[in-house]
Amino acid sequence: MTSNRHIEQLTDRVERLLLRHEELQRTNALLTEQVALLQAERDSLKSRLLAARARIDALIERLPAAATKDSA
């Protein structure tokens, strides 16, 4: 009897571990997807920032020389 009880306990524990493993795999997949989306968003924001900086630099270059001396 004790042997059967022990086997049942082990079986229950293995089943719980398998369920937990599946749950962790799903969570990991979702987190991996989130990381990829956030990395893409970060890259897009970096690109937009660089473009904005380039536009600002171009505008600064177009300012008359006297205006840049007055502000200094």
C-alpha cells in the first residue's frame, strides 16, 4: 500500500511540474514577444530622434551668422 501511495504522490508531483513547465513556457514566449516589440519601438524612437536632430542641425546651419553671435 505504501508503495502505491508513494507512486501516486510522485505521479501527482510530476503532473504538477509538467503543468508549471507549460505555464512557464507560455509566459516566456509572451515575454520574448514583448521584448521584441519594445526593441522595435526603441529602434523606431532612436531613428526618429536622429532624424529630428538632423533637422534641427540643418535649421541651425541656416540661421544667419549674426543671430548665432548674438545668442552666444
